[in-house]
Amino acid sequence: MRLKIAEHMVASKHVSPHVYSVDEIDMTKIASLRAKSKDEFEKQYGTKLTFMPFFVKAVVAGLRAYPTLNASLDGTNVVRHKEINIGIAVALDGA
């Protein structure tokens, strides 16, 4: 699996432009909401509430607000997507 991920990452560098950007935001309200909800969330779902769902929700809201960002390249053609599909890499036990 790691080999396939590495191959895809290398191919991605050759196909799509990559941009590095850093921004700062005030996470005080999100941290407060998470702190209030984390125990009940863990009890209900059996897993810890991280900041990731909040980040994903913000990304989806941004893509809905600016749909031209939800695009990919097919050769030299820009393909704009109607659906929003987000993939997240996670660590596997024993990997």
C-alpha cells in the first residue's frame, strides 16, 4: 500500500501544479466546541473527536462557495466536478 501511495504522489507532481500556502486562523471557538463535545462523541461513536472533521467541513464549505476550485486535469483539459469527494490518509495499525 505504501508503494502505491508513493507512486501516486510522484505521478501527481508531474500532472498537477502544487502550491504551498500557509494561513493562520483563530481556532478558539472550534477548540471550545470540541472540548464540550468530545466525551459524548467518544461515548456515542467509540472514537475520539479530532479537529479533522472541522477542517473537512470548512473545506467543503469553501469548495461550495468557490466551485471552480473543485477541478482536476485530464491531459490539458480542466474538468470541473459537481460532487465533492475528499480522501484522507490515515495510519493503519501495524503499518
